[in-house]
Amino acid sequence: MMKRNQNSKKKFPVKYIAVALCAGAFLMGVSTGYTKAEPNYTTPDYEADLETWRVGVLLWEGENKLESSDDVKNENGYQLTGLEGEAKPGVYYPELLSVSNNGALEEYVRVLLRIRWTDQSGSPVRDLDPSLIHLDLAEGWVVSQQESTDEKIVIYYTKPLGADPENPADGGDKVAFLNGITIDPAVASDVVWGKNDETGNITLTYRYNDVNFEISAEADAVQTGSAQDAILSAWGVEVNIAEDGTLSLPPTE
Amino acid sequence: MKEMWKNCSHKKQLLLVLSALVLCLSVSVGMTLAYFTDWTAASGEGKVADMKPDTELKEEIQNLDKVITVENTGTAEAFIRVKVFYPNPELNNMEVTFESDEGWEEKDDGYWFYTKVLAGGETTSELKVNVTAHVKADGGTPDFQIIVVHENTPAVYDESGNAQPRDWYAAQSQTEGEEGNE
């Protein structure tokens, strides 16, 4: 009986040490991960320390920042200010969308532009062709043919965006990625012929009548240090970085 | 045998501790390799202008003549053309001539095209069909019908916003204005 007690006393600490070590390290790891992803949840001291290493990216429509005042990263609507009403097929409408570096580090930036047709309730209309929404992309960006589809255009800015650590909110580099939009005149020719059973008259239904076009932009930024590894890790994309910092995409096969 | 079992148990415990340490280290190493990133998103939408023209032919009969206008009763900007069908004048002892206000232009295919874009609520200028029926030998006037067909097609635009008619192959057609005259 005594022997059994002695044996159990010897075994007890080993198991608990292992479990405690594992649990402690796991909790540390989890908390580290969260504080890096969302500095808002950290203590003020740690946040101030992290700020000097922060990567930040902002979207702009003209001179308007597209970020809510509480600094929470939600999807914010923009107005398509160049439109001034409804879009006539074929007309070029200026629409200046830009990204800026509002962090404290140089960064590489990519933008995912998603285009689609929606009905009046905002639901996507999938049988209409999104490639009839033409985007006039700004210079300095390279389109990833591998990642892009009719509904999604992925573009990478080929140079690092400089930061202004003294004034990160407004001092960093800002570059335009979209200059304007055009709705293809072909939307006016996409008609479905029918016949009114009562009158016998031929009827034409314009498939693009009463629909909206939606353009959403997601800007991603990543540090320039160890850029190739960072981009591969963060975005899952292999890129080439030249000695002068120019980013390029591998040729598609 | 007991000693051997004891040693084996210690080895298992040691392996357990080492395994736990390796697991812990590997978790923390993964976290420290995270890169600095950020993202933001926004979206906007616009509406395509109404493309379905809605037009109405209007005729005014003055003696034997017809005054034709077309009104855009919808909101879509449109282009208009009309075609006037009438009997062979020589065989029917009559004369048919056209008198057009600014904007109307006759093409080789027999259509009269209104060359200006017609905005919602606007009406074309007048296209007048002048009919002269000569008295027949028996003292009567010829029987004839004048039928007007009008068609519309939506306006499309160049990059600067200049309107032009979309191709006419799918033009909306409307036949009206049958007239019997004795």
C-alpha cells in the first residue's frame, strides 16, 4: 500500500508538468497571434510599441478615405462619384480609386477588384456577363492572369509603397489603381424576343435593364522585408522581387 | 523484470515530456514567423440607364395629308425611324410627296430617320405626307390607304457621351395610322 502511494507521488508531477507546459505555450501562442492581427485588443503600452512596426493600407475614392471613423475594418460603401446618376452604355465615367500606406513600414500592395451585376434587392444576377463592366486600370499595376476571372481582377502594384512613420495616417505614398469605368454598349443589344399573347405584338426584353453593377475593392498590404516569403505566406502567391524592389509575377503557362 | 519495467516507464515519461516540449516549441515557432499584413475593403454600385424605349406615333390628318410626329413616352433615350406605305401613285391617279422639318432624313431603304436622339418626354419635329388625289373620269376619287410604321432603337454612346443609334436589327416596331379614304 505504501509502495503504491510512493509510486503515484513520483508519477504525478511529470504528467502535470507536460500538460501545464503545453497549455501555457498554446495560450501564449494564441494570444500572440491575436495581438498581431488586431492591435486594438492589446494593452495601450504594447500597442504603442507595435505601432512603429505596423503595416497599414487605406482605400480612397478621390480625396475621401474609405474607412469608418472608429478604425474598424468594415466594408464601406463608396459613391461612384463620376457617375452623376445612371450609367449610359458606352460612356466613360471617371472614377478614381486609390490605395495609400498609412502604416509605419514600406509595403507591397495588391488589390482584388470584384465586379458583378445585381438586381434591385442587391442579389447577384449570375446569368449576366460581368466582363461587360470595363475597368480602366491605372498604370504601374500588373494584372495576375492566373488569379483573375471575368468577375475578379487581381492587380499588384509593382513598386513598394513608402511609409511616413512620423505621420503614418496621411503621409505615406498614395497611388491610383482605377481611373474610370465604362458599361459596354453591347448591353443595349442583349434583348430577348417575345410575343404578347393578347395583342400579338412582338415584345423585346432588355436583359440589362433595371440592374445595377457593383464594384468592390479589397486592398491587401504586406511588409517588404523578406517580401517573397511574406507574400507567399500571406497571400499564397509566388512573386519575383528585383534588386531595385520591383515586383513582377511569374509568366503564366 | 520489475527493474526493467520501471526503466521502461521512466523512458515513456521522458518521451512524453520531450514530445510535449517539441509540440509547444513548434506551436510558438509558427506564431513568431507571422508577417506584418493589413487589409481593407469597400464597394460601390451604380445603375445602368434605362435602355427600353417607349415611343408613340401621333398622326394628324389634314384633308388628305398626314402630319406625323413621334413622342418618347418613356425615360430611355431613343432614335426613331418611320416608313410610310401607300399605293402606287401612277396607277391610282394620285401624288404623294413628303415635307420634313429639321431632323428628318430619307435613306435609300425608304425609311425616314429622325437624326436627333429623342430624350424621354420629347417629340420629334413634323414629317408631313402630302397627298393629292386627282378626280377620276367617273368623277370619284381613288380609294387608298396610307400606313405608317414607326420603329425605335435605344441610344448608345461613344466615350465622350455622344449618342448614336444602336443597330436597327432589333428595333421595336409599331404599325399605326391606317387610313381609309374614299
